[in-house]
Amino acid sequence: MESLLEQQRRYHEERERIMDALVQERLMTRSQHKETINSEHRQKVMLERYDQCTNYLREIYEDKDGERKKEVQALSGPNEFAEFYSRLKGIKDFHRRHPGEISVPMSIEFEEMKKMRENPNDDQTMVAFSDEEGYGKYLDLHACYDKYINIKGIDRVDYITFIQRFDKFADIPKDKKNADYKSYLSTLTDYLYSFITRTKPLLDLDGELAEVLADLDGRFERGECPGWGREQHGAMAHTGAHLDLSAFSTSEELASLGLDRLKSGLMALGLKCGGTLQERADRLFMTKGKDVSELPAHLFAKSKPGAAKGGKADNAKQKETAGSEAQIVRMAELIGDVRSDTIENVERKQARTEGERQESDGEMSEDEEEEENDDDIPYNPKNLP
């Protein structure tokens, strides 16, 4: 029904009204946490709507199909009055066919938004939170905690310690970062991403995480990622042979492991495993801090390509895990204040379970006794004997 020029006018009006409403929303002072979060979600909706109107206007002005140019020419040509009456007749025909059609002015919608802004309803819920989260005041990491304590080989900690240290990945041995660990990282990433998008809707979280991954590429190759140093993801790490060469500073110290242990380490890498004790130690020590693909060809017993291919595949998996860890660290930084409040809230709940609960039970028993004493007095409104 609307012409392109009318659509163009309406989108411009809508953008101006959105901008005005957005400014008024930003100027409002919010005293409560819930009001602040609801306000930011309303701002996000308005920004998305503003971008949508802008994209529609761009398509109209680009006029790839030439319809806007034709319409302008029709209105400004020699038969402009004929075009005017033709459009007027079309409007009358439309309302004749739809007599009950009601057009709601755009101003009504923005008046409703103004009332909502100036008189917030306590029951208004813009986004869903669990009871534990308290509408974005605290974290609810119980599901992540359950996954963490069920990882094989991980030391069990209490819930508060987990909240304090869930982003300390350098303290977790690399050989414990198995499939269960990756599943835990995925659960933790999903939760933190969801929580931040609900509590900080105006934050460009995707941009923040993209910067983390972009910075990770060079740092991982240089061995600067916490828990993924060169000594920790060298050739021995690629094969799953659980021998940490970072504990040895010389080949002589490595020789103290004995012939059999050195042989198993060399065989796992596909290296030559013959020779004396010191020759094996020297050969194995050469792999410290190096990728399999960086080792000289003469060290391998048979074919190097297979070992190098496996090393590259494992290196890619380790890099992916390191990327997930780096993103979690960044998201933990963004919610540092909420994290501290969560620890205080959990500690307060745990402290209340014994003393304050008994005190509240005592108050309830006193109230019950008072009610019983009141029941002993018979009801006698006329003071009959």
C-alpha cells in the first residue's frame, strides 16, 4: 500500500523517534539492579531497530531496481496532478474494501515506551534468570562445578574454591585435559557467554572473544599461553607419552630414568631407540621444547611424515583447547565484580545454615507458644460468668 517515498519518510521518522527515546532512556537514573538490566535490554532493542531502519533506508536510496527513480519522476513530471488523483483513488478504494482498518500512529507506540520508562513495573521481566542468579546479581555455576569435579584425575574442591579458581587453567596438568575436560570447558563457556549477554546486553562480547582468539595465534606458537609453554607442548606431549621433560635441565639428569623408560619414550615418538643409556638420553633430550616436525630426519627410526602429521593434528587440538581457556579468562575478567558478590553470597548462605536457621526456628517456636497461650483464654465477649 505504501509507496517507496512514504516508506522512506516513515523510516526517517522512526529513526528520529528511536534516537529520542534512546537518549531519554540513557538519561534516566536507575536505583535498582533489575531496573538497570531492563533498561539496557530496552536500549539494545532500540539500537537493533535503529540499525534495521537504517538498512531499509540504504536499500531505498541505492535504488537497485530503479523503482524510486520512477516514482520521483512520476510525481515531478508533467502529469503530477494525474498521479496525485490516481494515488488518492487507490487510498479510497483500499478503505472502501477494508472499512474496519485502523491505523495506529507511531506516536502511540513511543508514548507507551515512555510510560514504561518513567514508571517501571517491579514485575516486569525482560530476560530470564534462575533463582540462584538473583536477576543477574550472582553466578549459578553448579552445573559447571558438577562437570569439573567429575573429570578423572582432577583434585576435588569445594564450590567456593571452584568459583575463585575456575579460570586458573595453568594449575591443571596438561595430561588431565582430556575429552571430559573439553566438555567441561564447553559447558563453562556457554554459561558465561549466556550470563554476560543477559547482564551486559550492550557489550560487544563477540568482538571481545574474537580479539582473544586473534591474539592467541602468535602467543600459542611462542609458548606464552599459561599452561601451554614450549616445555609443556613439545614433542613428548604430542604423542601422549607422559614424560615431562621440563623437569630435566640436562641429558645426564634424563639418563637417571633408565634404559627401559628412555626406550619407551623414544618408541612412542617413532625415534631410534637403540644405543647406550647416554645416547638414548641425548636423543630424547633433543625433543625438549620442539615440535615433532622440527626434529632432524636422522633421529626417526622409519618415516617422519606420519609422526609429523600426528603432531600437527594434536597441536591443533591443543590450540583449540587453549583458545577456549583464553576466552573463559576474558569473560571472567568482564564479570569480576559479580564473581566477588557470588562468593560473598555463597559464604553468607553457608554461614546461615546453622546459627541463623536455629535462631529463626527459635523465633517460630516462640510465636507458636504465644499462640497457644492466647488459646488458653476462652472467648467471652459479654463477660459471662
